[in-house]
Amino acid sequence: MSFLASKISRDVTKEGALDAVKIGAAETYFSAFGVFLRGTPLQIGALATLPPLIGAMFQVLGMRLAEQLASRRDIVVRAIRLQALLCAPIGLIPYLFGVQWWAMVALIAIVSLYHTTIGLIAPMWNSLIGDIVPATSRGEFFGFRNKWMAICTFAGVALGGVWLHWCAQHGVTEAGFATLFVVAALSRFLSGIFFARIPDESLHVPSELKFTLWQFLARARHSNFARFVFFVSSMNFATAISGPYFAMYMLSDLRFSYDEYMMVVASVVVAQFSVMRSWGVLSDQFGNRQIMRVCGILVTVNPCLWLLSSNFWFVIFIQLYSGIFWAGFNLAAANFVFDAVTPPKRARCFAYQSVINGVLVFLGSCIGGYIVTHLPADSGKRLALFVDQSPLLVVFALSGILRLAAMLLVFPTFAEVRRVQKIRSHQLLIRVTSLRPLWGATFGLISDRRIRRREEISSGNNDSRVIHDP
């Protein structure tokens, strides 16, 4: 029986799907909730990047727990339950503090606590799942799991947007947000039940394989993995300069309604769902670096597309384009870590990568927030050839320029870590953007179970042979 057809795969996928409902119903609307609470650009930027930075710091603690405690699974389950408990109180903020400065402080504080649980979970989750999923099928498995996560994220985003729009029309927007956060809490709690079912095993890391963050940084010039970390972090730094402010731009400058905002966010998820499994299969066959190369070049133009039109349907097109290629980039970047790092070092390397990435993302957001806050209102006039002027246009253009710089200067510094088939960039794009992955996305819901059943019949019952990482 293939790994995709195993009970472990189904439980991990169900855990991810329920977590995705939480992401769609809660995390996707954190920025919109901040705009509703009348947060300033710097506050919105802090909301988007300060909590993840704190969460990244807690990944070091998560890494140490993974190396020292007997059960990674049990700690993850407890952290999931704590995360669920932190979701619900977010909805009480407007009732306790109203719509004022203190409300944003409370929101940032609670979301920061929420992200500490993410920091605790991430290194243990990645370490444990990396030990369970066979190296030969990681791309396909994560593509399959991420596809279902995209479906459930879409459901959370879509239903959440419709619900918020209805609540706004009836003057009870606070109740609409509160309901979403309660739904997210329940969904996350249920996801922990499925994760508790997967097999557990202790992680033994010899002392000679342990190294500090400073040692990791010191040998960065000679480490292929470290150069990869700095590339991904530099891309995320460039993205963070503009990323936290798109919600503000849509809701404040373009005056999109909640249902229009929902459609824009959901379009990204639809694009990811359409291609995620295809990206996974391609990463197994052609390697992760080539996918990062193609997708990285194409996402450099994303923020600049916002300068061409503010038409709602053009914004939908931008998001579809963005979803397709960010899906490939993020999947390949995550899989590269599994390929490049041996199991004993995996939790530590995931933690250090998150710390470096979190610091650079936070700095990028601060730079973007400073630019938006201190530039005069007409600063984007030269860029506003096809849209209304806004200081946000400057950070959009700057983000695109810095993404291109990262691709030209940092990407060439690291290499693929396994032997893979060669493929040209245009051939890779044809494989992803042809009708085949779209057809597969449309009928995947019907055919996946049949495919798994055929695999079970043809492969027999050799579960123990295929669920261990070689």
C-alpha cells in the first residue's frame, strides 16, 4: 500500500484540513479585523509580522523540546489545544476595548500568544512528519495534503466573507468576527484529535550534531543549506515590505466590501488548489530548486501588477496568478529542507530557518510601514498612471524590485541537493498551466479514493515498508 493510501496519511491530511479551516476563518481575517479596529499602517504591519517573529523565536524552544522529550506527538497535541483556546478570546476585543488604540494593542498581544503555539508546534511537527513520510513521495504527499488544505481554507475564507458581509449590512460586524474566531477554535481543537492518532517515536540527537544559531550563521558561507535559508528569507523580506498592507489597500483605498475582499482572498486559494498536487509531483521528479527558480522569477512582478489597475476583476486575476506561483515556491522551499537536512538535525534547522526568516520579515514590514506613514499623500503620484495615487504604491514597487534583486543575487548561491531530471523553465510552466492539472483538480475529489483503492490492491499490505524515511 502506498503512503498516500495509508491511515497515517489520511490522519495527517485531516489534521491539516481542519487546521486550514482555522486559517481561512481566522488568520485570513486578522488584518481585516485590524482595519475594522481602525489600526494605523504601522499597527497593521506589526499585526502581520511581530507575532510571527515571536513565534519564530519560540521555535528554538520547540526544537529543544523535540530533542529532549520522549514524545513529540503529545507536545504537539497539547500546543494545538492551547492554540484553539487562544482563538476564541480574539472576538471579545471590540466588546472589551471598543474601536480604539487599546483594541489594536490587545489584538497584537493575543495574536502574539497564538503564534507562540505555532512556534512550539512547527519544529516538532516537521521533525516527526519528516521521519514518517518516505523521501521518495514527500512532494506528492505534501502536494496532496496542501491541496486539501487549500480546499478547506477556501471554504473558511468564502463562508467567513459571506458571513461578515451579512453582519456588516445588519450592523453587527463585531458579532461576525467573534463567530469566525469561535469556529476557528473548534476546528483547531478537532484537528488535534486526528494528530493524536499518528505513530510517535522519540528523537535522539547526538551531542556532536547539535549546534547553536551563531554557529549556524558563522558557517553560512560554506553551507549550501544556510545559503538557501538566506535566499528564502530575503524573498520573504522583500514580500513583507508590501504584503501586510494589501488588506488595508483593498478595504481602505479601494473600498472593497467584505464579500469582495473574501473573493479576492479566496481566488488565491482556488489557484493553489488547482496546481498544488501538480507542483508536488514535479518537485519529486525535477527537484525543488528549479521550481523555486521559475516561480521566484514570476512572483517578482506580483506587486507591480497592482499599479496597472484597481478594477475588481483585474485584482482577481492578480491573485490567481499569485496563488499559482507562490504555491509552487512555498511547496518547493518546504520540501528542500527535508531533502537537505538529515533527520537528527531537522527540528534544529527548521527552528533556525524560522528565526532568520522571522527577523527579516519583521524588518521588511517595519520598512514598509515607515515608508507608508512618513511619505506625503501624493508620493505615489508618479506611479499612479492607471490607479488612484496612494503611498502604498511606493511599497508595492519597492517590493517587486527587491524580489528581483533576491533572485538575481542570492538564488545562484545554493544548489540542488539530490539528483533529479532536467527540465527547461518553459516546459515546467507548460506542465503546470496546461489543462491536465486543472482537470485533475476538478475531478481529484472523486478520483483520489479510487486511486488509493487501486494502489491498495496492487501493492498488498506492506505498510511497515513504506512509512519509514530511508
